[in-house]
Amino acid sequence: MYWNEYLYAYHKKHGGQFLAGEEDDGLLLLTWKDRPLVVDLLRESGRGGCFYQVQARLPATLAKPYKLDIGPERTLSAGVNTVLRAVPGLPDNAILPKDFGFPEVIGKRLIRTENAPFTKLALGSLDLRNALLACPQDALKVRPGPGDGPHLITVTTAASINSLSADGGGWYLDAEFYGNEEEKARREAAFFLRMDRFLALIQAAYDAVTQWPM
């Protein structure tokens, strides 16, 4: 993969602090609304070797502990959701029912939360719903921090970006970074657009969960 090279090119255009030293270990630290916004790779080991997912993380201050999981869109989501929603969820991790509202999102993704009323307020954000529609292959998670520390909002690609059986969530990082200037510019532009959508999702999630009192 050429993660470090593409991320460094994004850093040169958008600023922030870039850290890298080994293959595919690049980390970009941006500042957004006076908060650190970190982008790097999540590495997981499996039977087939190491798998990588792009992840972005952003802290948010909320008045009470809050958990939210929004999965990626799935081809069989409609049928799967019907079956899963027929099984009562745990109180602290319930799946939102199909009639919860916002069908353009609920109908395609599994969403779990322990605070449905607050989640309805958050999903009332048109910016968040549009960002989710623009990133069908990405998942969103909100978790409380330790003690009275800030919550952490995380967006990850559902597919491994180095998967041989998928397009890596639309990142296509196996394409050679170096080449003629025209081809390099085309690949950079595609990566920049994908990263912009990815970061727009976590930023919209931040605004959605911080604009309402809990």
C-alpha cells in the first residue's frame, strides 16, 4: 500500500502535523474546532495476515455517558435488519426499530444505542444524514471516556483497505503512488475526495451530538 505517501500529500494540502517512520504507519493530526482530529490506520491481525482500516478520531464533551454504533450500509441490510429487530436488544445496546424515523439511514444500517431519544435528536441533523449517505461503507461509533473525560467519536472503514476481495472502502491504496504527473494528480485527487467525505462524517457526527443538551 501507499498510505504514507497519500496521507503526506493530503497533509501538504491541508496542513496539520504528519508523523510516519515505518511502512503504512502514517498519522495525521489536524485541529478542528480547537480539538485534535486524528487520522491513521487501525491494524488487526487475522488468519490471512494483517488487515488495515482507515480510522478518524475526535473527542467530544457530553454531559452524560453516551454510546452509539452506526454500522455501514449492507447489501442485505433490509432482510438482516428485519430479523435482528425482531429480537429484543439489550437495554444498553438496543437496535433502533425500523419505524424510528429517518428511513434513508435506518433502512440501510444497523444502529445501536442505549439512549434512543437523544439519538433521534442527533439523527435529526441533516448534515449527519447526508454525511452517512455519502459514506455508505463507513461505520460510526461514540463512546464515553474514562471518568469525566471527553467522549471519543470514531469513524472507520468497514472493509479492510488492503482486502483482495473488495475495493478497500473506496480508497484504492494499492494503486502505485508514483508515476507520471498527470496520473499522480488523478490519484491524489481521488484520495483527497475520499478523505474529505470521511472527515466530513466525523465532523457532522460531532456537531450532531453536541448541539443538543442531554
